[in-house]
Amino acid sequence: MPLSPSVVAYFSMEIGLETGIPTYAGGLGILAGDTVRAAADTGLNMVAVTLLSRAGYFRQHLNTRGDQREEPVLWSVEGRLTEMPARVAVCIEGRDVTLRAWRYDVRGANGHLVPTYFLDSDLEINSGDDRHLTHNLYGGDERYRLCQEVILGIGGVRMLRALGHREILRYHMNEGHAALLSLELLAEQVGDSPAITRAHLDAVRGQCVFTTHTPVQSAHDRFHPALARSVLGENSLLWEAESELCCNGVLDLTMLALHNSHYINGVAKRHGETSRAMYGQYTIDSITNGVHAATWTSAAMAGLFDQYIPDWRRDNVSLRTAMGIPTRQIRESHLTNKCILLDHVRSRTGVDMDKSVLTLGFARRATAYKRPDLLFTDIERLLAIVRRAGPLQIIYGGKAHPHDESGKDLIRSVFAAAEQLRGEVSVVYLEDYDIEQARLLTAGVDIWLNTPQPPMEASGTSGMKAALNGVPSFSVLDGWWVEGCIEGVTGWSVGEKAVGPHDSEKRVPDAEQLYDKLESVIMPLYYRNPEDFASVMRSAIALNGSFFNTERMVQQYIAKAYFR
């Protein structure tokens, strides 16, 4: 197939395109997949680059206590991707590692294609250890991670050249994992010149765009100088321009990306504020994340939109006219989704849940700042609420990183709470949360719950998926919800808007407000005024679904970053 000119090259360590291609761990990868889909819909000449994770992230198994066990995900690469003939090499620890690429075409609503290339080191020409460098997403130790980032950044640029993608205007780094691409671009600029000049560095900056996703310092990749020199080699241009590109000899990929980009953004307005406080020497804008509407809208709700808003897939803004859809039909479509979800829960867990009971959904990576256990801060208070206001059931999902013991403890705590609540509140935890389960859960619950510790939630896109399906959010005022929450109209808030660091001592006040609002506002509305509750559902679609989508997001990247 002939190649069209690629204006934007989008680099991401993980990209989630479909459940059968498990090359994603969570929100970052799902966002990347939605971005590629929106670029295809828009007709943007983009090419995406990622790693071929043959063993996936991991398959999660949970026992009756909530202990997490991981195992590799086996999937057919050849059955889903097309091998490309090109081969390139990167130097790792002084030896050449040969790479190939596998192609997956994302077709947009008007037929436009965006190719995604998966880089793969599993070739016979490589040594046994090198063959496995691209196998595990976020696997291994620091050396393994840095080797992967050499492959993604440096190998990715070389592969694009080998595949004929030469006239690229912008290189978009989705998080700092791809920051080493700036070194390859610098090498291209320097060529045979005797030294790196300011003009070379400025030329690289003019090509690069960087999106930072997390305010959690521990999540940013930093490598000890000895390890960086061992993996990259003493001849790397990084050391020649060390004073420009490094932080006191430490290879900090976030700082490398910040320094080498002409446009930098956080992924929500609040996150932009947090990022500017972290990196005050850089100009950091914000473009709030979105989700791909056609992908995340359920079949039942899509059918309703087709009836009332025929062009919604190509014009997401038109979803604002959902205010004209009768609430009765929104309730009926949601009930269809709820029954599908509860059937899935029954098949996976053996637990029968009642379609008439208010159902909360909470699904995201299990880690401390997400606070999945906030709802269970006071079990007796929760039981008292249920006895006074009506029945409640809760569905959880999400994986803990294999090395995150506190995250694994949080999963166990949810299981322990479920046991304490047994007989009065039904709580289930769906293991091995993936794209398909996300579609079911964000469409089928009645309320989407999100309780992070501010300001740690960069954006949080799951609530946007829920909104497209008429599911209101009940969330801490952080990330996107600061922009999306109109109290009692699109959903409900937990806590106050944070204006600075938010310490863990705020947990109890946050839990108290969660309980108060659940008992005095949300449950009475659901059980006593179903039409008014359905009006909130409808507003979530019209006000949040019409804006928090990747169609709007990509248009903002085009205007602010790609063609500025």
C-alpha cells in the first residue's frame, strides 16, 4: 500500500487499539488508541509508533482474598498485524539490536488511514536477551525499561525513515517514554558538523511536542548516570550536550522531553496548573483529554443517537442536542446496558445483581493515590446509609502494577470490605479489566465513582466514557471533572476544588462528604425521582459527551501544537 505523507508522528509506549492486541496497561494506552482513531476520523496525516508487547502487560488473576497473580498474555501477532520488510538497528550497550515493525491500519469514519507501527526486537539475528526487550510492557528492571525507551525513541525514528516516512513536521511524545527520539532528531540535524550548535537544538525543539500525563514524581523515568552511559554508550550525543539535556548527570526523560519541545501540555486545565508548579521554567499549556465517541458509546445508546442525532459520529459537538431526547428513551437504553453488564458480572463472578438497585462503578489502575477504598472508610456509616436510603451495589475493576505492593493491598482491602458488607451491600471485583469490560462497565452502571487524592489525577478519561452513555460521575474535583462537573446537572462532586497540594489528612473529610451526598442527594434522586435522575443522565451526554471527546482534543492539538 503506498504511503501518504505523514505530518505528525505520534509516539507512545503503549497504544490500546482492541482487546485482542493487549499492548496497553491502562489510561495512557487507551487515550493513545482514541487519539489515533480521532486523527483518522479527522483526516490528519499521522503515523503512530509503539512497542510490540508480545506478552502484553499481564493477565490478572484474583483469588477469593483479592491476591493478584500475573501471567503473560498470549496473542497472535501474525493474525492481527502485518509484518513490514524494513529492518533497522539501534546501539544498546555497545552492540547492535535489530528491529522490525508490524503494521496495523486504523481506518477513520471517512476511510482515511492512520498506520500504527509496533516495534519488535524478537528476531533470530539478535541474542536471546535482546529478543525479549520488546516482550513485556513496563516489565523488568530499570535497565530493561531504558533499553525499551531506546528502541521506542531512537529505533522508532529510524524505522519511520526506513519505511519512507521522511517528511514529518511534528513528533508528538505521549509521555516521557519516547523522549530519546529527540536525540535521533538531533543526530540528523548535526550530521557531519563538528559540534552541536544552538541552531541544531532549536531545530529539534521546533519539531517536537510533549504531553505530560502524571504529577506523580515516582512515575517519571530517571536513570542513574552509570546505567545511562552503559546503555546509550559513551558516544551518545546526550553527553556532548549534557549541560543542555541532562539534570546533573541523571537521565531524566521528562526533563529531556520538556527541554526539547516547542509545545508542552498537561491533559486538563487543573493538570496544566499542577505541571507549571512542578516545572516552572517551562511554558506549559493544557489540552484536556477526550475519548473516541464512536468507540465508547454502547450499541443501545448509539442506536438512540442515530435516531435523534444522525451525524453524531462525524460531528461530536452535535451531541449537545441530546437535550431533546426523551428521558424515557434514555432510561430504556441505559437499562439495556445495565442488564448486559449484570449478565457479564454473573458469568464472571457468579454473583446475581439486581437491575433495580443503584449501581456504582469504580475501575482504574489500583494504586494508592486513586483511593479505591475511600468508599469503605467507615463501613458502619455506609451500612447505615443503605438501611435508611435504599439498596446499593458496587462493581470494581483494575490492575495493580506487578511491583506495586500497596496497589495490591488496595485490591485486597476491597475484597475485605466486600466480605464485611456481605448480605447487605453486594460488592464485586472484575478481574483482568480490559477494553471490553471497560465498555460494559462505563455504559452499564448508574453512577461512575472516582475518588483520587488531588492534585494527582492528571485527567481521568473513564468518566468521559461513562458520560457518553448517560452515566453521571460522582467524583473528586480533580482532573477533567473540575471542568465537567455542573453540580446536580452533569453529576456530583466530592470535596472542594484543590488549589494546592492535598495531603492524606483530607481523606476523612472527603469520605464524609461522599457519604453525605450519597445519602441525602443521589440515592433519594435515584429512588424517588427517577425522571429527574434521567435528566442528569441526559445532561451528562449533552454537556460532557459533546465536549470531552478526542474529536475536539485532536482539533486543539492541530491548532495549538501541530501547525503553530
